[in-house]
Amino acid sequence: MQHNVLILDFGSQYTQLIARRVRELNIFCEIYPYNHFPEDLSGFKAVILSGSPYSVRANDAPHPNLTHIKGVKPLLAVCYGAQYLAHFGGGEVAPSTIREYGRANLDFIKTDEVLFDGIATGSQVWMSHSDTIKQLPTNGVLLASTKDVTNAAYKIEGENTYAIQFHPEVYHSTDGKQLLENFLLKIAHIEPNFTSTAFVEDCIADLQNQLQDDKVVLGLSGGVDSTVAAVLLHKAIGKNLYCIFVNNGLLRKNEFENVLEQYKHMGLNVKGVDASQRFYEALAGESDPEKKRKIIGRVFIEVFDDEAHQIENVKWLAQGTIYPDVIESVSVKGPSATIKSHHNVGGLPDFMKLKVVEPLRMLFKDEVRRVGKTLDIDDELLGRHPFPGPGLAIRILGDITPEKVQLLQEVDAIFINGLKEHNLYDSVWQAGAILLPVNSVGVMGDERTYEKVVALRSVSSTDGMTADWVHLPYEFLIKISNEIINKVKGVNRVVYDISSKPPATIEWE
């Protein structure tokens, strides 16, 4: 796989967005922390420096050695990157007297600059910084200003080095994608050849070379990532792929049977293992969310290991790890802050003695779906909402019992089926129901009730990093609420979660 573009991450919240915009141009890129990037840069045709929460004037400011990059390879420095080149290159960066945050409009000083081809004067950009560039670095040439920012864009004379004080990767910068395209195609002369078809061909060839005649075991979840990974591996090694689908008793209603039926038609070698009781026993009495996750992870590995041992000479474990999982697990400051345990990244216990293969580890979620489309995987499966590894256990607040699971399965089925029936499912990134650890007073007929409360949650997102709650029609929510209360014994109140991420997470636990 071609490297093409190296993105050096200085800790910006927008770094993944830079990568996504570059990938949208059919150009492959990789993100590396500024303090841990490859020594061999021969495979990279251009470099982008990200923004950062740091000030370049701080004692602990990121300060990598760019000797083999600046003036050698085409370089685009964004926000902190632009200030970095100025501060350490003979210019001056100082605290801004005006808070430079939000929308601004570009005024081009050099109207014939290739970086701004196809972009009109007055184009809106997004600023997000508290320092400002007072003086350009040695050989700096001013390209654009805004009303409040004199040095909004510049280049270094005699180099393919460009610096911008704004963020082209966010959608508020209306011509940001055009600017990145100009830099990558017209300045760096990179060929846009990173397509799903090319990825499939390269990936299958790489897998065949890596795995040879070895046997591989894969834990299927029924979700998009593990399914696409399975089909890629199946095309590469055929009968040497052994898939195991474990029912942890925490899946959606009838999902174990339905998913197994779906896989039958895909030619995959899949074994279904119902370990529900084993999980219930291990979870009995535990209410702590993180402990529940760890119990589920441990029992899954035990069950999976038992099954893997029945396959002779298996050497590899395949996982559906995708790029956001990888980025989050290796950040600028080492492993990123733990919000919750991730079920894909974290390695294997020593006793499993298997090497790991991750065909999708360089793809974002939308890219995984495009690859799945190229592989002719059914649209219904590719469009399936993400579902958490620990399943309904983290949608049941408090301890887990089979009775609670069954109740939530019924509620969830009404909600999800309702979204499908009303053509709302595909406009939602993820949806589900949460069983709350409270009872509420109600009246049914002439009787007073004291029963469970459930919350419905649906969000829109592109990759799960940020998410907004979905404005489902009131008429739909009324219908679903009535249906749940009338059909699911033990529930007498339904609420709708209108929190976005951040500050809330998508799941409640």
C-alpha cells in the first residue's frame, strides 16, 4: 500500500478530520504522533502538520526535527503548524489581542497562487487559535489575510512549503477541500489512486503473502467490520479461515439465529456457539460498567479460546479493528485517556499464543462500508448500525439478569423495527434502548403501577467520534412509546435522550 501523505499529529481535536478529507480525495494518508513518526520517509510524497492545543511559545511545546521534511517534501502546515514554522524559523508568534476563533473571510494578497486555485476572494474559513503570527519566518511570502489576522496564509520562497492559520479540514471552511486538493494534486503531484477496488486487490494480495497456508480464526459479531474482514480473508485464504460467532446472551432479539442464517449465504465457514449462561453467571451481581466490560471481555476470550483449540494448528487471530481504534490507542501523549475499555484494541492474553491480523486497521468506518460494497456484501448488512461489543450489558444500567435482558430485547426490537418500518433507520447512525435502574409510578386501567423506565437513543454521526441526537418525528416517538408500554410487561415510562457527544457519550455506560 502506498504511503503518500504523512500527517503529523500535534494533539489537535481535528487531526482525524484532516485524514478523512485527504482520503475523500482518494489519496492514502497515515497519522503519526509528532514525537514518534517513521525514520524512513521515502514512501511519503507530502507532509501535513496538524493544529494543537499547545502554544509554540510554551516550554513543553511540541518541537520535532523537521530537517528531512521541510524544504525536502511538499509541506502544508495547519494552524499550530503554521505558527511552529514561524516561531522556529526566524519569525515571531505572540498572544493575540483579539480572540481568533470562529468564521473569517480570506483576502488574497497573491491572487495567482496555486494553493488557492478555484477559491474566490472572501471564501469563509474557520479560525481556532489564541496566538497569532506577528512576523513571517525567513523567506516567508504572505499569501492571504483576514480582517483580524494579517498573516493568515504564507509560503516559503524556494520551497513547496505552505502554511495556513485556519483549518481547511472542518466544514466551516467552505473551500477547505479544494485547498487540500490543490496542495496534494497540483503542488505535491500525488495521484489519487486510493479506491476501494484498489484496496481490495492490494489487501487480498498482502493477506495471501502474510498468511500463506496458515489457519486463521476470526470472531464474528454480525457487524460491518468483522463481516468485511471475514470476506476479505475468505477471498485470500478460503477454507483456512474459521469463523466463530459467540452468543453472549446480550445480543438483540433473535440476532444469533438471524446472523447465522445470513452468513450461510455468504460461503463463510461459521460456527455458532451459545454461551449465554456462562456470561450470565459471570456477570451475576455486578453493576460497575467498567467491570462488566472486563468480565464480558474475559469470558469471551475464554469461550473463544476453547473453540479455537478445537481447530488444529491455528496460528492467527483476525480482528475487525479499524483506523479510529488504532489512532485512539496511540496518541500524542501515548495511549489516549481511557473513557471506556475498547473491545478491539488492547492485545491478547499470553495463553492464546496467536499472532494478530487486522485487514481493516487503516480504514475509517465509511471506507469499510465502501470496501464491503466492492465485495458485493448485502446492503442490509453493510447498513447495519454499530452495536457495542459488550452488547446490551452496557445498555442495562446496574446488574445483569436474563429477565432484564429479555425485557430490553423486546423494547429494542420495537424501536429498531419501527425505525425500519418508517424509513428512518438509514438516516440514523446508531440507535438503541437503555434500561434505567429506576421505577416510576404509572396508571394502567384502574390500577397503580410501579414499573421500569426505558430511554430511547438515536444519534447521527460519520465515525462515532462526535454525534448529535436525531430529531425523530414526534408522531413516531408517540407511536413507539405507546407500543412499548402496551406490549412490554414491566415498562410504564419511555423517555428520549437528547444529549450529543460530547459532552455525553453515545452509550450510557
